[in-house]
Amino acid sequence: MKKIILAYSGGLDTSVILRWLQENYEAEVIAYTSDIGQVIDRKKIIRNARKLGVKKIIIENLKNTFVKDYVFPMIRAHATYEGVYLLGTSIARPLIAKRQIAIAKKFKAFAVSHGATGKGNDQVRFELGYAYFGGNKIKTIAPWREWNLQSRADLIKYAKKNKIPIPKDKKGAPPFSVDDNIFHTSTEGKILENPKKFAPEFIFQRTISPEKAPNKKTIVKITYKNSDPVAINGKKLSPEKILEKLNILAGKNGIGRVDLVENRFIGIKSRGVYETPGGTLLYVAHRAMESVTLDKKTTHEKERIMPEYAELVYNGYWFSKKRLRLQKIVDRKRMQVSGEIILSLYKGNITILSRRTKNKAYSMKKVSFEENKTFNKKKVEKFIKFHSKQLNKA
């Protein structure tokens, strides 16, 4: 019998898709779940899939791989889309797509499928990953572009007809569109589709509001080696555990919220509310670490390429030659980026308290206001005269 590998969460959308695939493709559906740190109920996923007649259910723990090989390289690039979005959903899709194709090849499946809507970015991200690893040998099935269901209301009607459980949000209503992993949580849809409306407090899942955060600051020390974090408050941890720890520390201090109207790759504007607590700490700390370890030329070159890097990730080009080329530029001097950053967390704010490194890029002797002979001030006059002549050049 033909086989389809479905990216399955156990929730409403992918459960409906699972049933629809069975009805319309007369194929065995293998339910595949990547555990990349999302809120996951393994028993529920297995139970829901079994109720829908699925025999093969695969749940992979990819948290450490996701953080080490996807999140950390992106943090090293300081990638932010449109100035504020830390790309939490964007960075997750390539890994899931890669594993889906690998499993499809293992089980000789003729197709892979995903639950991304026809208006979103994720359909592109998944399918570029499928194309990169599967070529034209494995078919892609995108139900939201194929079926006659036109809305969430249609989806719910279909679910009721097929006795598929419909989850509720904290207010007892059909849920928002939520994506989460160890790096972030995104919330979209419903009231958030109107940019005039405030985001209700109850939608936030991993950050407390700054107003309700503790009245006492939290001090955290992040140790870096070769441009990646290796320890928190002096304790060495795996990449996965580092991010988990920072998520807790930042979340309870109201850090990491973003409310953004963004420009989707396919040309639609959309509003999303993002929570990236630990990732926000890592972003700030890594920039601080580089400020005392990298030279000006390297630092500014990274700044210039960052927008292009971020857009490539946002658009699903993680495996592209362009992104890999930019990553080489990002990592060119990563061996120099080692030391410790001490931060203060307080009511949504991050303050850098200390930067410590054995790297000699920062010279106290040269920068000191006290008289010293290590810096030739006369050279500055020539420097200024040279640049004065550049003012009228095109």
C-alpha cells in the first residue's frame, strides 16, 4: 500500500489532514512528530493517531540537534527579520522537513505532507526543504491548497463530522493558531488579525507580563566558547538545557515578547505575537561578547550581511548555498569569541553588567582618558583631514 509521511502534531489541523489524506489518497499515513521542545503530549499524539487508524507513529527527540545546529548558528548571525523577529518558527521548519524526507526514504513513501495553510510562510519553508532533500522523487501534498475547506470554521465542521476532538483555548473558544518549540512560541489569528486590537494577556504562554514580574532583579552569567554558550552561572550544560534554563529565567522576568505586523514571503501582511525569552537573552549576550572580542571590520561586515541572512532564513532558504556562504562569513572568527557576560534581568529589561574575556581586542590602555603613550594622537589629525576630503565625493 502507498505511504504518506505526515508532519503530525496531534492537534486539530493535522488530525483533520490525516483523515482527509486517508479518504482522498487511499494510502497508509505514517504520523511523524519532531520533538523540538514544543509543548508535547506523547500519549495524546499516539491516542489521537490510533483513533484515526494510524499504525505507525514516529516521535523523534530533536531538541539538542535543533538548538546546536540551527538556533545557535542563527544567533551567531544576530539574525532578526524586519528588526525584531528572532525567527523562531522559520528556523524550525528546515529540520522537520529534512527528517520527514529521511523517514519517507526509509519507509519508501511516495509522498510527504504538512499542515501549513495556503496563505502562510511555512508551506514554502517545508517544501523548499522537501525539494532540497527529496528532489522530484517524493511528492508533496499540501491539503490547504488542495481541499475545499476554506476557513477554520470549515475545518471545525469537518472535525465534528469525523468525530475529531476540537481543542479549546483558555476561554473555552476554538484556539488561536499557535506554533511553539524550545526557542519560541508564536500566536496568530482571531482577535490578533485586527492590528487595532490589544493582544489579550491570556495568550502568553511562557512569559509573565513585565508589570507582574518580580520587583527584584535576576543576575545571570553566560559563558561562551567559540561563539556559543556553554555554561549558565558557571554550570556547564548541553545546548538544549542552556536554552531551557534561560527560557525560565527570562520568562519569569517578562522578557522576550514581540507584537509584530510582518511582511510574509508570499506578499501578505500578517500580525503575530512572539515569545522568545531565552533567545532574547542569547541575542543580547552574544552581541555583548562580540563587542569585546571582534575587530571593527569583522563586526561591521556581520552587520551588513545580517538582513540578507535573516531574510533567507525567514523565506525558507536555510539549506541554500547563499545562507551557507553567509554563515562562513559569520563564523570566520568565531574562535575568538570566548568569555563571560553578566546580565541583569528586571521587568522586561536586560542590562549588561559585565563583559569578561582573555581576548586582547579591547585595550584599556588605548581607550583610557589617562595620559599614555600607546595611542598616537597626532595620527588622528591626518585621519580627520583625509576624511574631510571625502565629504564632497559621490
